[in-house]
Amino acid sequence: MANDSFGIEHPLVTVHDIDAVAARYEALGFAPTALGRHPWGTVNRLVMFPDNFIELIAIGDPDAIARDPVGGQKFGRRVRDRLALGEGISLLALRSPDAATDEQAAVARGAASDGRVDFRRAVRLPDGTQDEAVVTLAILPDEAMPGLTMFLCQQHKPQLVWNPDWLAHPNGADAITAVTYFAPDPLAVMPRAVSLWGESAVMREQDGLRVSTPGGLLHIFDADAIDTRFPGMPLLPEVFARAPCGVAISVHCASFETARNRAREVRGAVLQEGRVLIPPDYAGGVILELHV
């Protein structure tokens, strides 16, 4: 895999009805995996690409989340608390081949850490066999700006996640190319970005910040810049416009005409030359950009 330490691995698109949202992604030409379960009470379905993926995630067992059964991490509570505000990106997972080493590097640059936790998740493979994914997480919280909380994710059995049968999508989707965040003042977010990716990866742009990661770009824009980049897309409910948070995911589609044709059926979709914009009320609280 080309993706490496601190690369965008997967945004967590947090939704109320995971099967309904997964059905909308299927209508757009994606092929989400079957339902998976986490030990702390969330459930997920994955939209897999060769180097990264979208995780659709929802509350499956509220009691398990309240019990906080895995390592004191409160992972499920972070998902639950974000969902209480509305659907959208709750967390961003960053690729890590060595969570302990990458955690130390982030702390040395000024990031906070909640420590590491190991967990296992049952996986049903396309041929019907059962196995168990083994994962180490290192949570890098930002309590002042919870929407910028991210975590390192070390997949100890990556072959169980990146199964070839899960990488084929009718619309030819093959990569997250960018994730876009809103911030009232993007420059105020620069210390946070530097603590995660280092100074050399973070660049000022005319309308915000750009972070180059091994797994795609991360943009941080104010509301005007997001309106310009994603015309015709409602930004967020008013409650979100007070603090930084993720608002858009950009996905390359090799079969772009298929993506465009399927998007014609979506109310509020914007079709432009070389890209399609899917509104948040369809895509689980995020603007979904499909492009050539």
C-alpha cells in the first residue's frame, strides 16, 4: 500500500440509520461491506479502496457504549456524542504501521494522547469464512476542538480489511483524494495540524490550509471558501458552524460517467464538468464529491 504513517485512512461518517445510508451509497455505485460490530457498541459498514476507505458508523448497542468496555477509551462515546449533534464526520483515522512509534512522534510535536488500546473485531469474508481483525488505536484528542479529534489506526491483519472482493465498485471508485474541514478561522487550526503532520506537511493557501498526507489531502477552509469549493451544497446546520469539523469527502471514480448517471437521481446533486457533488442530507451528513 502506498499509504503510510499519518496518511488519511478512513473518515468515520456517523449516521443514525446505517443500512439506509449504505443503500444510498449503493445507489451511487459504491459497494459497502456487510455489517460489522465493535466491542464498545458501534456498528459499521465500509466502503473500501486500495489505500483508504470510508467507514459508515452508527450506534448498535447503547448499553455497551455506556459501559465503556474496552480500555477506558470512550471511543463509542465520542461517536455517540457527535451523533447527538447530527450526522457527519465524527473522527478521522490516520494510517499507522506502528501506533506506538507514531503516537510518540505526535506527542513530541505537541499533540495530546489518550493512550493506546487493542481490540478485535469479527470479520466475515466474502467466501463466508470467519476471522478476526486485530487493531491498535491511539486516540489523539483535541478537547478544545472535538471536531479535530483524530486517531492512529494500526491494522495488524490488513488482508482482512483490504480484501480484493471489497475493492470493486460499479462507479470505479478507487481512492479518497481529500477530506475537507470547516473552521471559522483556518489559521487558528494550524498548531493542531502541525502537531499531527509536522510543519513541512502544512501549507497556507489563499483560502485556508492544505495538509499533504500519504493518504490524500486535508483541506481546512472557512465558510466562504467551502461555499466556493462546493457550490450549491448546504454547509452544515448552524450548530456546527461554531467550531471546526469535517464537512466533505472527495473520491476519485474511474467510471465517472457511471457515477454521474447514478447521481442524476439524487435530489440536490450538482453535476459539473469532471465532478459531481452529493448533498449532506443524502450522504450521511457530508458533502460527497465524486470526480475524474
